[in-house]
Amino acid sequence: MKTKKIIIGIILLMISSLVSAQADLDRYLQTAAENNPGLKVKFYEYMAALEVAPQTKGLPDPQVAFGYYIMPVETRVGPMRFKISASQMFPWFGTLKSKENVAVQAAKAKYEAFEEAKSKLFYEIKAAYYNIYFNKKAIGITGENIEILSSFRKLANIKFESGLVSAVDEYRIEIEIGEMENQLALLKDKQAALEIMFNNLLNVEENEAISIPDLLWNENFPLSKQAAIDSMNLLNHQLLNLELQQESLRFRQEVALDMGKPNFMLGLDYTIVGKGENNMAGTDAFVFPMIGITIPLYRNKYKAMVQEVVYLAAAKESESEDKSNMLITIFENGWKDYLDANRRIGLYKNQLMLAQKSVNLLETDYATGNKNFEEILRMERNVLKFNLELEKAMADKQAAISFINYLMGK
């Protein structure tokens, strides 16, 4: 009963550790969302795009003119001294609304570009996090292997002093330890570089400590392959961006058509009249309204504007189709990596168990006098290899899931 309680306690502790590790990763993602300068660029571009719509839906600025008669024009009631005119131009009906719609759809496309940048950043952070995890585990596993070889070296030294083996066994261990120590130093240098890169993604201090779990979670992807593809086609931010750009071009075509229609002008004149010959003040003249219209005579210009948008819309449609095909190809590779990593986890768990059993048997054989030390070293290399491959497969699996989620716009 006591043993059972201990096992349950260990399991609960591991679950608690995994939950804490995932919470740490979520916290890093939140930090990156707030700090990453590249993401801020996309956000500010989106905010700037939001300010375009109010500019487009406003009328053109009214015009006010002042005219002074150098030679006053005499009228019955007196000489005209100067004139003030004011006018307002009105575009064709619906033109301003179409321009606003163009700006709104363009702003929405900028938002999808921002979301795409955020999804990509989150994937890069997760991938870097899993690389740091694997490299940290590789450092630990390599260090443990050096300790195991050091114990073998003591055993070989005892057998050599007893005259049971030659000094070759010791030399082999020294060679093996030397190579592993070099590999360990390389892994430590790599760890420092990986942590700097990770902190730069978060835009925090380069020497900021990173919380890495002792054991990486082994979650499976929750959706089927087809469901994931359907979700990608609906929610991928690159596709949504292109879709909104197409919608913006549709409204832009309406604007181009409206540009070929007349604009209207309404205005007024106010003329100041001076004193006449009878020394009496004249009567000012107030004229309202003044009406004008622009006549779009040069039709080729407006036809070309419409045709330009038609070609741009066709190009954007082809770009969207090409992007969809490319994403399907990328998804297939990501799905392949996920399945491959999942298979490797099962494979190397089994291989590691068999290799460890083999080492234990060979070590016992060697200790009792059989001279198969080279086989021990070879099998110990396999233990190291399978241990590293297992951790790599677990990291690759979570990285593949993160990449698929990125393609799905999560």
C-alpha cells in the first residue's frame, strides 16, 4: 500500500510539473506578444490602416475665394468693390462609401497580416523552446554517460592491475570519454546560443533564465488529418489576408467606375457694393446657389482604371490559389514529421529498454571475467544514441504539432 502511494505521488508530481511547464511556455508567448519588435511593426501598420477609412469618407475640402475689383464695376446701385465665393464639391453618389469600404477591407487584411506574424512568432518560440529542452536533456544524458564510463574505467583499471585484461581497455575508455567531453562542451555552447536566440524572440535580457521541464509533455494532435486541412483552408491567416485583399479590390473597382461619373459643385457668391454717385451706400448682392458639374470626357482614362483593377483582382485570385496549393504541400510535410516523430517515440522507447538490458548483462559478464569490453562500449553508445533519439523524437513531435497549429491559424 505504501509503495502504491509513493507511485501515485510521483505521478501527481510529474503531472503538476508538466502543467507548470506548459504555463511557463504560455507566459513566454504572452511576453513575446507584448515585447517582440517585429510583431509591433505589424500591429502599428494595422493601426495606421485603421486611420485611412475616416480620411476617405470625408468630402473634399470646401473652397473659398476672394476677388477684388481693381477697376470697380459700376452698377445702378453703386460700384462693385470685391467678391467672396464659397463652393463645395460632391462626388458621385456612393463613391465615398466605396472608398471607405476599400480602406476598411485593407485594414482587415493588415490585421490578418498581424495575426499571421503573431502565429509564426508563437511557432518559432515553441520550436526554440523544444530545441532548448532537447539540448538540455542531451547535456544531462551525455554527462550521465561520462559518469558511467568513468565507473567502467575504474573497473577496467582493477582488472588490469589484476592482470586479467590489457591496458587497451583503459585506453578505449579514455578515447570514448574524451569524445563525449568534447561533445558535452559543444552542447553547452549550443545551449547558450539557443537561450540567447529564445530571449531575443521575447525581446528580454539575453541572460534571462528560461524555465525548462525535466520531462516534456507527450500530447497527441487532437484532430484528424482532413479536419486539420479543412481548418487550415478556413482559418489560415495568409489565405484570409488574400481573401480580404480581393474584397478590397472589388470595392476599388466600384470606385474606379464612380470616378468616370460626374461630380457636382454647389456654391455661393457675395458681392460688396460701394457708395454710388448719390453718395448713398449701395446694396450688397447675394447670389445663391452656384451650381457646377465635372464632365468626364476622357473615357479611356477611366476604362483603364477599371481594367487595372480587373487585372489586379485576377492576379490576387491566382495568388490565393497558389498559396492554398503551397500550404497543402507544407501541411503534408508537417503531418509527415508528426507521424514520424510519433513512430520514433515508440521505437526508441523499446530500443532503449533492450540496449539498457544488454549493457547490464555485458557489464556483469565483464565483471566475472569474460573479455567483451568492446561490446560494452558499443552497446553503451547505443544507449546514449537511443536516449538522445527518444528525447529528440518527443521534441520533434511537439514542434510538428505547433507547426500544424500555426498553419491552421491558431
